[in-house]
Amino acid sequence: MAKKLLSALNVSHQSTEWVFKNFSFLLFLGFLALVYIANAHFAEKKVREIQMLQKEIKELKWHYTSIKSETMYKSMQSQIDESLEPVGLDLANKGPKVIEIK
């Protein structure tokens, strides 16, 4: 009885026939799965790269700010006077000259 039922349904023959009939569709689904996985890896790689660049930008901003503050400090009149003392130059703190027109 069981043999008659299995032979009547012919499950294995129908399933193999269905697979071969839809083989191109199954290949297309496999290709889409590969593209999906590759896209996920590519996106994750880009996210890591963006995070690395953001960290580098923060470090460069810090470096720029420290150099800028150091430059502003060294360009003050008192610091220029101190840096010129060993050379023997003395800038007198006389202030600006006023030109009067009569």
C-alpha cells in the first residue's frame, strides 16, 4: 500500500523536475544572496574607514589648536622681547608715535 502511495505521488521525480525547471531562478536567487553579502561587507568596511578618518580629524584639530595657541602666545610683545634678549636686541616699550599735522 505504501509503495503504491509513493509511486502515485512520485515525490522525488516531481521535486527534481521542479528544481531543474526553476534552476535559472534558483541561480538568480543565489546571485542576489552573494550581492547582498558583498554589499554588507563593503558597507561595513566604509563605516570603519569613516570612523578612522573622523578620529584622525579630531587629532588634527587638536594639533592645529595647540599650534595656533602657541603661535599667538609667542607673538605677544613680551615674548618677543624675551626671545630677543639673548641676541642683545632690546625693544623699548615707548609705545606708538603720534604724528601731528599743523
